Amino acid sequence: MTDARSSTRDTRSEILEVAAELFGDRGYDATSLREIAERLGITKAALYYHFRSKDDILRALVEPMSRVLTELVERLEAAHDVSEWADALSWTIGMMFENIAFLRLVERNRYFLRQLYQTFNELEDHVELRGRVEAAVHAAASSIEEEIRMFAALGAVTAFDDWAPTLLAEGPPDVIQRELRASVRAILGS
């Protein structure tokens, strides 16, 4: 006997999947709610049941990355030294590949990135997160030299998808992760 819940359509997830595809292909601004609904074979009213606006869809697409960023900050705050800082950044490298579809979406559409940044600032207090990271670095570092290396390693990992999107999307994940982790350890001197 089939469980009724397993056969029920997960419309919310389908909306997000189609929206991510259309935002990536056509652009956030050029995609309408009507097009998303038509693609799914549902009415706009059914779409509005799940999302009141296109911005709400964008927020839902951003939410998983917001959680990853929050967990990264928590891991950095818990790090007591450079070695634990390297472990937190190693975790971040793994998260990049767990969220590769999102990173590809951002890469394909720079306008979407601007919208994403505005939405992110609404979802999280970016200034607070930056302050928490600064405090975590200061608490874990034993010298100003270590603080510099810790910020440099964080920058290397968090900017990789921006500077090397094709490599991230098309390169062998095991090689990329191995080399990013080795780069972090080299920057940190650990």
C-alpha cells in the first residue's frame, strides 16, 4: 500500500526548483510568477498559496546558504586555535559542493547575485556576522600574524566560487576540495 503523503506532490519544492532554473536561465527580473506557474502546470493562485511574491521565492532559495553561513560563523567562534580554524574552513569547502547547484545559479546570473545580496541583508544582519567573525579570529589567534593568516584563509575559501566558477562547476570535486584544504593549511601555516 502506498503512503498517501509520499505520492502527494511537493509543490513548494517544485516551485523552488523551477524558479531556480528560470532565474538562472532567463534572469530574476525577466521571470514572472505566471511563467513559473505555467511551467509547473498550476495556477497562479496555487503558486500564491506557497509564495506571496517572487521575492519570497528568492528568500527561500537563499535560506539554505544563510544557514550554512550561520553555521560557519558558529564553527569559527568555537575554534580555539589555527588548527580548529582550518577544520571549520575545511567543513565550508565540503558545504560548497553540497550546495553546488545554488552556486551555479548565482554564477549564471549576476543580476540574481545583486538581488541575492539585498535579500541576504534582509535575512541576516551582515554587520553582526562580520563582527562575530572578527571576534572569533581575535579569540583564536595567538598573534597578529595568525589573525592575518586566518582572515586570508577565510577569504580564499569564501571567494573561490566567485573567482573560479567554471572550475568549481566543471572540475573534479575531489581534487578541488583536496587542493582548497591544502591551500587553507598552507595559508594558516598548519
